[in-house]
Amino acid sequence: MSEYSPPRIHSKPEIHLWWFSALLIAINVGLFLLQAINGMDLNQPSTQDAIHWGADYAPLTYLVEPIRLFTSMFFHFGFIHLMLNMWALYIFGSVAEQLYGRRYFIAMYLLAGLMGSLVSGYMSIQDSYALLEGGVANPQLLPAVSAGASGAVMGLGGALTVLSLFPVLPTQRFILDKKTLLLVMGINLMMGFMISGINNAAHIGGMIMGAVLSLVWYLSHKWHKTKTLQIIGIILGIGLCVLLYRYNLALIQPIQPLWQEILQLMEQQLSL
């Protein structure tokens, strides 16, 4: 090599800087492989498999197993669904974890995922109201089984997009491309409205939570009250999730008999 040759650049993934994102990817992929080993269809899992592995089904979630608000973040409807979410988690997570700090990032990811599940549940409740008031069976208004990491991942994307709109902080680790982020998030939302089968309510819920927590993070650094405001931000996020969960529970009362009937029918179908 001559003295005029460019220096060799040794590129490393530096996973130690975003190991929790890598852990989330490993958990999702590992669970998918475990489901495949147990006989689940890799391309189109059945409703029975989805329910068995913790997917969110509003009547079951709110009347029997609230834990599905969380477990549904780790089930995916086939290989393509998994890979798209894991690729997005790698892109957003590897940046967000270093930018926001690991603890705040973990809270942001989990709270965005929970908010996505809660907003999805709210929409299922509204559909059930419409079904009850219409008096005519409409399959499109029946609660749907939903799952995936997209609510949490869209929360990270929403957080980074909001942060890109503000002036760069002196201590900010990355300079974010506002146009690219707005374009990517806009396309994702448009696809959710245009393509059936995409749970856009979960995407929007996750984005709202990510945006709120990102704004709090920015202000915490802007006002030099990092720890205090970030703790307040996490408490605020938890509070919003609790309030929406309790609000959804209150809304369920008039449609509870309908949901119990739906659950009975589902149990009969799954037992066949």
C-alpha cells in the first residue's frame, strides 16, 4: 500500500451500543423459531396459533387476559411480517437507543407498544358499538386478532421524527434527517389506511406515545433537568396507558354481553 492510498476503515456493528435493540430482535426471532418448531405455519399462522402465543383479541384481552396487551408485541403473522418489523426495529432502535439513553429507550419502546395495543382496543370497542347499534352482522366490525412489534417500532420512528423537527442539541449524538423521517412515517401511515389487514390504530397509538416521550426528552436536555423531566416523562407515559385502559374498561360495559357471546363462539370454533 502506497502513502497515497486511502486508509483502511474497519467497520464494526458496535452492538454493545444498542444491545437492548439487538436483544429485542433476538427475542422476537427466537420466539418465531420456537413457534415454527411447534408446528405453526411460517407464512400464515392460524387464529388458533395466534391466540395460543399471546396475540391481542380485544374481548379476550379485556374480559379475561389483560397481559395480551404486552404479549401481543412479540407475536408476528408470518415470516414477512416479522422481518419487516425487525428491520425497522434495527434501523430505528440502533439510533434511538444511543440517542435517548438505554433506560429511557426501554421505557419508550414498551410504553409505545402498550399504547398501540390500547388504541387498537379502543377502535375494536367502537366497532362493536357500531355492530350492536346496526343490528346486522357485519364481519368487518367484528374484533380482529392483532399482534406485532409495529406499534412499538412506530413509536420509535415517531419519536425520532419529532426530535428531527427541533434545533439540534449541543449534546445530541445524531443529526436526524427530517425529510427522510417524515417521508418514511408518512408512507407507513398511508399504507395503513390503504391496505386492509394493517392495524393502523396500533401504529398511531405508538407514534403518539413516542412523540410525547421524545418531546419530554428534548425539553429535559434543553432545560438542563435531564433526570427529573425524564422520570416525569416515563410516569406520564405510564399514566396515559393506565387512563386509556381504564377508559376502555368503562366503555366495555354496554357491549360486554356481545363480547362474551363472541368469546363463546370463538372457543367453540377453536375446539373443533
